[in-house]
Amino acid sequence: MADRSATPSLSPVLVTGGCGFIGYHMVKGLLEAEPDCRIHVVDINADRNRIPNVLYHNVDITQPKALQAVVKEAKPRTIFHIACPDSMVIQPSVFHSVNVDGTRNLLSAAKAVGTVQAFVNTSTSSVIHDNVSDLIDATEDLPVLQYPAQKRVYTLTKAVSESDVLAANRAGGNRSMLTTNIRPATAFGERDTICMGKIVATARSGRAGIQMGPGNNLYDFVYVTNLVDAQILAARALLAAYGTPPPPLERRVDGQSFNITNDERVLFWDFHRAIAASVGIPIPKEKVRVVPLWVGLLMAFISEWSTWIRSFGTKQPPISREAVRLTVIDRTLNGEKAKRVLGYKPKYSIQQGLEIAGKWFIEEEKQNAKKAV
């Protein structure tokens, strides 16, 4: 387990994507851990999800000169790289420019400024998953999939960024930047627009009772505050190891990747309905309508092609075959390495996370209703 007898300061910190869902919680968690932490946030839209006493920069990480200027101003000791496009919106050129070019720009800027000791990259657990077959108790030792085993452009670009981040670890010897990759399970929580936000929208539209397939597939999720805790633990471990020879592999954080889960597996569709219940839309079991998988795939196929024909490929279908498949497969991760090496332990259960996040979504709906009047 990482030595946490001393807790080196993370400050100053640079957070990319710090106005997004995970990035916002990262900034919030940093200030809770270190109230005097000096934080610079880089985001393509820095006018949302802001927190007082944080320095925000409207910067696109695909623009190297603008990014270099901010990194030079911030002189960060710690970087949390979180900026990322929505993985469910198919946009190959954006995936490559942000996930690959953006990460390379950031690594280059970090090397040039010479102050960065810890670089924590938020990756994705899907780098070891083809998103079609079951993934069961997967460890970090599984190979990162390449084409054609991996066909998702988003995931392929995240795999490249993972590789680049690990290649930068100790690239100039023991007194150079240390890096690590964090691979979260599907994250949820307040301000989530991808997982919980979309399920809440589905529930409010009256479709929370629809279930694809038999509903016996297990999933790992992670509440966003727990994910932030893991990222901070990783950063502190890197800072503690900075300037020293690499420790034995069983205690090493730098140059490694870590699965982060809530350490409690749940049935995917039970979780789906638990989200609905958290915003006041409980679904009794007798009200659940089971749709056979083949029907869901057929509907998705029609949706994909009709959308493509109407928009000539410029718009996203409301449902895709990939999204349907992801709701019926097992997708579980082994998180023992993070617990053993980082000392990670989730503070909030899934139910506690849903209660907190559900209250936020309810309050947000009330606020939006007031604005609309």
C-alpha cells in the first residue's frame, strides 16, 4: 500500500475539463482536501459549474499555444487530466483531436514548464473491453485492445492517450514527472449528464419501466466523490514517490493503471430503476416491461439508419445498437489493486450516492421550472 504517513501538498494544481461532471467534483474535492489549494481549471467552456476562488481559463486543449500559456502561468505541481468528449456521441475526429492530440499537448506543456511532479490521467475501463462480450472481474493485467478487437474510435483514442501518459513516466529519470492512469467504472452523481442524467430524463419521460433483456447482468459503477478520492490518493502517492527510485511493483503507483469501482456490484436494470426512484419515480416490479434483445437491436438499427438518411450522417440516433448491447452484458471490474496500492476505500455506498445525487436532480428541476415561469 502507498505510504501515506506524510501527505504532500498537491498545490498548485491544474485540472483539465474542470467544468464538466467529473472535473467539477475534482475541483470541489481538492478544496475539501486542501482549502488553500491553488487551482487552475482549463475547459473549453469555463462559464459553467464554477467554484469561488478557483482560476478558470477558457482554453481548448487541442490548441497547444493557448494551453502552454496557461500551464506556464499555473506552474502546476499536480495535473489532473479529465477533459474528454462525450463517449456516446460518435465524433471520431473530435475523439482523436481531444483524447490524443490534447493529451500530447498537455504532456508536452508539462514537460516544458518543469514544475509538474504528478500527472493523473482519467482514462476509461473500456480500453480492455470490446463493449460486446461480457467483461467479468476484469483486472488491469488484461491487454489493452487494439483494432479490430476494439472497434470504438473513442476507446481506441483513449488507449493511445493511456500509452502516451505511461511513456512520459520517469522519462527524464527519477527527478522527472510521474504519471498514472485511472480507469473508472461508469461514474454517476450530481451534475452527471451522461449516465445518471440520461436515465433521469428517461424516467421523467415515463419510460423507466422498460427493461432490455432478462435483467440478470451485473455492472460496476462508481459514485463520483469516491472516484475523486481515488484520484487524489493516486496524486499524493506520486508526489511521495517523486525524486526516488521506482518502488517494488506491488507498491508502485507511477507507470501503472488502476480500476476504480464502488466495490459493490449491482444488476444493471436494478440500478436504472434505483436512479428513477431517487428522483421520485419508483417502478414496482409488476410494472416492468421486458423487451427482448432482438427487438431492441432491431429498433436501434432502424433508428440508426433513419437518422442517417434524414441527416446524411450529421446527427446522432436517439438509440444505437451499441447502447442496447451495453445494457444486457455483464461489465464488472476487479478493484483490488487500487485498494491494496492506493489504500482506496469508497466512502459512499451506491445507495448513499443515489440519495445525494437524486436530491440534486430534483432541486435542479425545481430551479429550471422557476426560470421557465
